[in-house]
Amino acid sequence: MTGRVTRLGERAWTDLGGRHTVLLPVGSLEQHGPHLPLDTDTRIAAAVARRAAEDDPALLVAPPLAYGASGEHEGFAGTLSIGHDALRTVLVELGRSAARWASRLVFVNGHGGNLPTVPDAVAQLRHEGREVAWFGCAVPQSGTHGGDAHAGRTETAILLALDPSVVRIEAMEPGNTAPLAELLPTLVRGGVAAASANGVLGDPRGATAREGEELLEGMVGQLRERLGRWLPDDRGRLG
Ligand SMILES: [Zn+2]
């Protein structure tokens, strides 16, 4: 029941008279190697938002935006990108619309390629006087389970925690494991296809649901804490 109460799409408009903070997951539909589904980023953003909203009646989770800016993944079948201009327009319009009835709106972003458009859109909305912020579902590169770039151990572990039935264990194989800083010039020039034939940046092998659960709970805890503090920086990032 709790889950249903937080889902904006399942509410009636007459339920929504009080002060609400809307969490709107922002994802992508792009290749995630041979072993993960195309909607990996959307699943992660939606799960972080859902878990953060549990047991807090003031929080509502909007249906996720399932498309983002994925130009760097063109060249792989399945990728559907709306590009940065369209993404910016969608986010700004959603922000203006939400601000007509909700007290606050937070974009919970699951796809690094949507930057810097997410903070750009949020900065515009804040400039217009709206209480909008954003949160990035990112795993620090250092630490026990250091985050890797794309479809590697980090995202594989999180998907194993969320729904192991969508992870193709037998198809897991390493991609380009060079550090992101080293890969960046190639990525900028030719996208992910130029750096990795299978689309993976990192190595998914050995990922476990248990470490995925820890990573998820880390992001959820961070989002909860930052929602409580509500201290968006000048680019609207919840800090
Ligand atoms: Zn991803």
C-alpha cells in the first residue's frame, strides 16, 4: 500500500491538496552492453526515487522520463535518444507544470549523459522562481565498490539487486577497462562505439546483488538526507 500512495500516476487529483515534493526519475534508453537491458538507467533512477519516498507521505514519485540524451551511444541498436535540446525543453516544461500545484520538484537523474542539461534546466526553473532541484544517482569512483563508467560492475550489481531476471549472466564480458579520464578523448571523438566494441566500459564479472543493494541504499540514504536539508547549490544540485 505504501508504495502505491507515493506513486503520482496512481493518485486522483483530489488527493493532492497539501504540500508535496515530486521526485521525477530521469533515465535513458541506450545500450548497456550484451548483458543489461536498454532501460537500465531508468530502472535505477526510478528505484532510488521510490525507495527514498517510502513512508514519507509528502513525497510523490512521478512516472519516469524514459528517454534522455544518449548521443554517445548511437551506433548501437536499441538506443533511442531525444538529444539535449529536447531534453532541456521537456524538463523545463515539466518543472513549470509541477510548480503550479507542487511545492517542490526534484529530478532524480540516472544517466550521466543527461548532464549538463539537467542542471541547465533546473537553473532556468530556479531563475524563474520555482523550487526545483536535482539529484544524481552516482557511485563515487573510489571506495569499497568504486563506480565504473558504463554497464560495468556498478550497474550490473545494482540491476542484480533490483531484478536479477533481466541480467544475462552468460553474456557478461569485460569491455574497455581503461580509466574514464583516459578514455574521454576517444569518447568525445567517436562515442562509446569508438572505445568499446561490446558497449561496456568496465568489467561486470563478479558483480553481486549484495553489493548492488549496498550501492542502492547508499544513494537512497543520500537522497533522503539531502531532501531533508534542502540546500540546492546555484546549479540546483541537492547538496
Ligand atoms: Zn547506465
